[in-house]
Amino acid sequence: MDETRRLRLGLVGCGIIARRHGGWLRHDPRVDWQVVCDPRPEAAESFRNEFATTAKIETDFAAALDRHSLDAVILCTPNAQHYPQTCAALDRGLHVLCEKPLALRREEIDDLIVRTAASGKIVSVAHQRRYLGAYRTARRELTERAELYGPIHAVQLYLCEGWSQSIVGTWRDDPTQNLGYFGDAGIHLIDVVHFVSGLQAERLYAVSDRRGCKVEVTTRVLIRWSGGVDGSAQFIGDAHHFREDIHFHGRAADLLIRDGRVLRCCDGRCEPIADPLPDGNPTTAWLDAIESGCPTVSPPEVARPILDWNQGVMASLRIDDWIDVDSSA
């Protein structure tokens, strides 16, 4: 990025997630806010007043892109809008940071991969765990220090929080826009497994309960990961506390990611990794990538394994049987 000109930035969708991006950019001198957009003008005004005081307000996405000179846009809109809005932004020659999921169908993801490559622009998916120190440390452990753990033979996932208590009347409880807790919050864990170890789900069996909602709230999954690795996952979206556990069980030692801490377990003892890596965030990393011209660690390609997972779980729920997950490129 030219030091003499700041990045002309817009943001679409001024809800809770947008405020994370605003916070990460609050003191970044590379940003020149041009527009913030939300169909609720009061939400756009609140975001502008706190994070983007120089920005104009729009309530229509097309107007936000047509009426303002932009270099890049952050998309924090409902899931079903991500694909068409990313396409529209690329058609206007903009860099894009899109909240997850990038798209709801495989053909849409494949199209965005092709469009991104042809555009020369940086398109990044905001999988924030890929930038946090705990998950970067775990990735380093299973790659640069793999001999300490030996071959991985099982991966176990557990996630719970009070999710369903706040979704009634929102798009998250709409099955046309959201699959449920396993697809909304649970995709973070699936992405972490892929990011940290390179493993992907190849075969799975799922059971679920909607707990009175329109989407899946609790989901349990038996998994056969790539390379013959066994595993299971449990997502409880109507709990009363937050807990996240990701366990990689190796022949020589186990690697645990437990509520943001990374532990190495061997001979009955679990000890924190002595030299953890620092935290980053997807928004600052996206700006860095625009400056350097190099992709982030969450380009459009990372959306494929997650979509395969979501579709596999839903297919298993429909037929009450094991499903082969489509992990083809």
C-alpha cells in the first residue's frame, strides 16, 4: 500500500461482529473510512460514531458501492448475502474481507476462488482463530515439532455456549440462512482441525436436536478423519457457559487446545507450551496482505472443507446414517 494514500474502506453490516473489526482498526493509520452500511440506519450511525467518524452512512449495499470511491470492503452481513456481495465487490475491483461462511454452496465457493485468482485482489475469510496465538501455536506444534507427538490417531471436539437463547427472531434461527449451532459456531472447530493438522472429515454420522428452535441446537457427530484418524464432535448450543476443547491424540503425546490454552500432555502430565505465539487478527492481517500482495492464511479455498462438513452433517441427519464427505477439489 502506498504510504502516501490510505486504504479507502467501507463496511457493510453494522452488528456485533462488525464491532470486532472496528476495534481492530480503531488506531490503524492505513485506513480511510468512506462508508458504513446497514439497513438499520441507527446501527450504521452507532458504528460510525464509535469507529469510523469520517464515514458516510448508507442503508443499501449497491448504493454503498456505487456512491463512494473504495479500495476495499468488509462484509459482516447475513450468511446468504456473502456470495453475491463478494462477487459485486470483486466486479468493482475491491479487496474483500468476508465474514464466514464465505458462501452456502460448493459452486459458489469454486466461483469465488476463480474470481479471486483472476482479479488479483485479496479476498480473505474472517476465520479469526487462524490468527490467534493459541491456534498458531498448535499448528506449529503439529508441524515443526511433530516428532514430540507422533502420528495423530484421534481428534475430539467439544463446544458449548448459550447460543440458542438469543437467536429467536433473528436470521440465525432461519434454516434458509443458517444451519444451526454446529454450522454457525461449530465451523470454527472444524476449521481449526484443518488449519492445525491438515485433517479433513471423510466420513461421519450425526444426530441432532433443535430444542424448540427452527435450526439445529445440539449436534453430536462420529467422524473418520483423513488418514484413518478417528474422532467425535459435540456441539451444545443451549448451555449456560462457554467451553471449547480440541484434543489431538498422538502416539507419543497429546496436544490440547482448551479455552484458548495450548497444553502438551505426556506420561500423565499436562503442561502449557512454554513459548506460545502472539495473537493476531484477521482484519489487520488482511491489510498486511493488501500491502504485500500475498494471500492471508484464510483465502477462499479454506471454505471448501467447512462446506463439505456442513453438507455432510445435514445429509446424515436426513437419512440417519453414515455419509461420505465430499472433499474433492
